[in-house]
Amino acid sequence: MISNSGGNRVAVELAAAARERGMPVIAIVSAAHAGSAQAVQADKPSLLEVADIVIDNLGEAGDASVRVEGIPARMGPTSTVVGAAIIHAISAEAAARAVAAGTPPAVFASSNVAGGDERNAAAIARYRGRVRSL
């Protein structure tokens, strides 16, 4: 689950439902925001409490990094780009571990490179029986 504040109700409820079904829950949050007074809701859990593993994106409370003179609120969220980098790093590490275990995963290629469409068609064929949306 990803919620910079750790308190997004939909993310927390989905995480809790997944955990109840025995699935491990990994959350990407800003620990600074999730643990701050402005984010804490005494009567409701946060992803910090529900997740089995918490990855801190090191974002500021409020997810805004830039002050513009004359504008009272900060702007420039960092969670989007940092969250994407974290997800891609996890994907690359998982793929490397799968290869080391002798089970290389299918990885989609850009359709804008030679052989990309053919590689993607092979990946789709490999998983079509397991993934209905393919």
C-alpha cells in the first residue's frame, strides 16, 4: 500500500483486509508525516500499525517540499517520484532474486525497441492462463 500520510482510509482498509486474509502488507509512507500530530487519528489505525513492512520515503509531513514566497502553503510533492523509484528498485531486486533462484520472470519491453512486441507477446502467452486481464 502507498499512502504518504499513512492515514488514507482506503489504503488502510485494503491493507487490513489483506492482512486478515494472511497476505503480508508492505507500505510506502512518510514516517515523518504518518507519525506527526497532524496525521494521527486516535480512533483509526495508520499503515504504520497495519503493515508488516514499512518503507519510509523520507518525505516531509504534508508531502510538499517547496516554499514559494507569497503563497502560504508549500507545494512540490516528492512522494510520487520517490515512490516510483522505490517500486522500481523493489521490482529489479525481485527479478534479480528470481533469476538467481533459476526462475527468470517475464519482463515487458518497450514496444519502441526492436523485438519488443515479440517479447511482450511471449510474456502475455506465458501468463495468460493465470492473469485474466491479459
